[in-house]
Amino acid sequence: MRDASLSRALLYAVAFLLAFLYLIPLAVVLLNSLRTAEEIVQTSMIGWPRVWAFQNYTAAWADFCIAQTCSGIRPYMLNSALVTLPATLLSTLLGAVAGYAISLWRFKGDTWIFALVTLGVFLPEQMRLIPWTIVLRDVGLTNTLAGLVMIHTVQGLSFTTLFCRNYYIAIPADLMKAAKIDGAGFFRIFYRIVLPLSPPILIVTVIWQFTGIWNEFLYGVTFTTGTQQPVTAALIALSASVADVPQHGVQSAAVVIAALPTLLVYLFGGRYFVRGLTAGAVK
Amino acid sequence: MSALVIRDLHKRFGATDVLKGINLDIDNGDFTVLVGPSGCGKSTLLNIIAGLETATAGDIEIDGRVVNAIPPKDRDIAMVFQTYALYPSMTVRQNITFGMECRNVPKPQQATALERVAKLLQIEPLLARKPAQLSGGQRQRVAMGRALVRDPKLFLFDEPLSNLDAKLRVEMRMEIKQLHARIGASIVYVTHDQIEAMTMATRIAVMHQGEIQQFADPDTIYNRPANLFVARFMGAPPMNTIPARLEAHAGRPVVVVGDTHLPAPPSIAPEWLGKPVILGIRPECIAEPTRQFGDGTAPSLTITAPVEMTEPTGAETIVVLRLGGTKILARVAPDIRLVPGAPATFAVDARKLCLFDPQTERLIA
């Protein structure tokens, strides 16, 4: 009995220690976002705020200077939203249709197409930089948000198709047969029968795509400059632009603001995400 | 007029022949049951009739029209599935009217058709529910409602009762049979359950290894099976099949099994004399010695054989006995007590004997 409670205590101790270590960076950023730059420079990167510097947030949001533009990260947040929202919706919707076609309308070569599409999941980002550069140049979307939307939509298709296909494959074949005999075609079956069964997997893909695209950095920094950059790229410019005193407080506040959307998505959608991943057959 | 004609239908999946030249002619109003063990091709055949799969060769004609190239929705058919296949996100009402919705049937007409079917199947109180809120039997009813509402030329049933528990299965079996009697629809019904086939069908097609073994009314299938497969597949317990010889005794052909002599069916051709045959006899044609078969005019005939085991079922007792080295089954009245190991006398219904060719396994008399 005593052994059991002892090992249990040990277990909790290890768990708390690991959780603590894992959360340190978040804690440091959160605390620094509420400290003044002078305080951080004079004392240490790690410390409890002496005065609560809430003005860091207003500065980071609206009037901090990034690369000669003094409007904070607000326009870049808007850029990120303008890229993330359409790309998330488009890639999810197209992935759902593609997954539906591959899983429920079997045709010759469908497994090959599926294999090719999912190959995209395993290709490293860096490998795709040059091809995308050429594509963006040829379609005239270099340094535009629309270009990023296109990239994220196309690349997201690999994941969304994979997710939706694996979900739809569990839809009974008899359901499709019944619908075909009833006289429904490809799209009517999709929006009247398949789509109403889809919320669990659509929530998963939306969360996955949203966080992935919002946090994406490489394409943002490579294909856009200046006022066209998403917030992840702008954050780097922000830390690079500081010449005199390092503005750790404002930078930390900017990081927190930039992370907020995905954090909120996780807080509100996380349980659906877990539920959707484990949701199995459609009965 | 034929509701359905199938001519020389073949289906090949790669190197496997699933259907090897199926020919069927089904009359209007017939309740045809395709029965056979799993893997015999009966579901594939049904799917081809529905247009959900394409045949490798051959013709399908529904109501006088060749439908080979016509998609399922335009074949004027309706189908009921083993898994019911109700649309999970729709209410019962929407499930039933979905087909009409796809065909742009005007709303008032949809409502009339829905009302008629709901009344017929007594599912009016369920119309607003989702499939998940229904019991197995109710789902089955809704699935039939979805088929009935369209008033098609041909109904296809794919093992519709297999997912129900035993009691409900018997109830729904009777209900489907009554429904058929009332609306007189042409039905093709697939099942692996030979009792379902016997109880419901007006015609039975017994399938095995991609071929139709016999296509006839239930009485013929049961009493005059075309070959040993049909004899052994239909009936529970199945027909006894016993290696025997045909000999002439006092100028009459006699089936000899060990020491037992039985009069051969009069239709047996004389060239079988002196040759080995397979004797087929249903367990219920071997009973306690006081049993009178038919209306009492059947010739009385008894055999004596050692009893190996008895299995009382309540309604009757199945007796395992040994005849000429072969274990066979008999069905005697439940109050007859037989001692395992001791010989006993049984009455045999000599009118119902079948003889098969041991080589081709076909019925010869």
C-alpha cells in the first residue's frame, strides 16, 4: 500500500517536472511581454514584472516599427488571416471532395492517384521552394497574399485528402448503392449524404490546416516582402529591426498576439480535434 | 410478360469466373429467391441486375427493355439492403422521399406517396425520427418503405433479414410474404438461408459456383432436386444421400443399400440396372413404423437399422441411424423412445425416393 502511494507520488513529481520544463518558454514570453525593455536589460531575461507594462501590447499591436513601417503587427495579422482563412476553407473543401471521390467512387488507377497525392505529405518544404518560385512567377502572383493562398491550398490538399479519404472509406458501400438507385449523382450524394456525416473530420482538417498555415514561416518569408508578409515573417523582421535597445518586452507581446489565434482554436476546438481523430465508422 | 430476363450472363473478376452463363426468366408478380452458399455469385448477380456492377457478357432485360447500358436510377428498380442503408443524417420521412426528390417529383405527389407507404408499413409514428433512433425491425420497415414508395417494376432484396434476430426474422419473413401477396410486385430476393427461400418464394433459383443449379418452384426444388448439391443444400437437416446399387428383383428395379432393399422409382431407366447410384431420401421420409405418409394410400414400407444417437428437439426427435455403412438422419415423433445401439424399425415414404448419378451427380429418377 505504502509502495503504491510512493510510486504514485513519484509519478506525479516527474509529470509536474516535465510539464514545468515544457512550459518555461511560454512562461518567459508571457512574463516578458509584461515587462519594460529597460527592466529586462537591467536585470535578466527571466523575472517577475516589477511594473506591469501592458503598454507593450498596444505598442506591438498598433505602432511598433517593423522595417520602416510603424503600424505594429496589426497589418501582418490581417495578412495572415487573409491567407489562412481562404486557404484553410479551400483546402478542406477540395480535400473533402477529393477524399470522397477516391474512397467512394472507385475508378481505375484511384489507388495510384491517392498514393501520389499523399506523397505530398512526406515531401520536405525546402524541396518545393524552387518549383513554387517558378509557378508564382509564371502565374504572376509573386509577393502577393493570393500566391500564398494558392500554395497553402495546393499543399494542404495532401493532408486534407488523406484525412477525408480515411474517414469516408468507413461509409458503408450499401449507402452509396442505395443513393445511386434513388437517383442521386456525384454532388447530390456528397452534399446530402456524405457532408452531413463529415463534421468530425472537417473539424480535424480545419484545425490542422488553420494552425499549420498560420504558423507557416518558410514560404511567408521567401515569397513575400514588406507589407505583404504574414505575421510569422514579420516577427523576424521585428526582432531584426531593433538597432539600439533590444525591445524584448514589445517583441514578446507581439509573439503572444501572433500565437493567440491558434491558441484560441486549440482551446475551443481541441476536444473536437481529439474526438474527430478517434471517430471511426459511420453507423 | 417477363419482369426480368437474363440471357447468358457472365462476370469475370480478373481470372476468376464469378458468374458462368446465367439464364433466368422471371414472370411478372413472381417472388424469385436466389439462394446459395456465400461466394456463389448471388449478390453479384443482384448487383448486376441493379446496374451497380457491369457484366462481362450477356443481356439483362427488365420489363421488356434491355438495360445493359442504363444506369441504376433509370432501370425502374428499387433495392432493399442487408444493412438497410438508411441515410443516417436524414429523418425517416426524408429517407423515403429522397428518391422522389432526386427525380424532381412535385411535393404534393411526394406527400401522397409517402402517406400511402407509411400507412401500408405502419411507420407513421416514426416519420420524424432519425435512423439511429429506430430498432432493427423498424429500420427494415423504413428500408422497404423507401423501395415501395417508388412503385418500381422490379424489387431487389439483398439478404434483408440477415441482420435481424431470429424472432424478428420470422415475423418480417411473414410480413414480406404478405406484402408481396397484397401488392403483387415482382421481386428478386437474395439469401443464403434456404428456409427463407422455401417459405417466401414462388420460384427458387439455387446457385453454386457461379451457376444456377436448379430454377423451379419450391416444391420441385425440395422433392425433386436436380442434383446432389441442391439435395444437400436445401432442407434442414438436408437430404440423406446414400451410395447404393440398382438391381432387378422379380423383374422390378430395386435399390440395394447393404442388406436393405427399397423399390426404385418407376421412372428409372433400365440401363442403370447393375450400376452404382446415389439414393436420396429426406429425413422426414424415414419415421416411426406406425406413420402413415400422404393421405394413407402410400405403400407401407419398413426398414430396420441400428440407431446410433437421438436428438430430441421437442417437436420431433432426430435419429441418427446407420444404413449400409452410411450415417443417415430420420425424424420421428417426439414420444418415440429409441435406444442407441439397438436396431429399430422405421417406416419409409417410398414415393419420395430420388436417385442420382454418382458421376455427374444429376437426378436420374
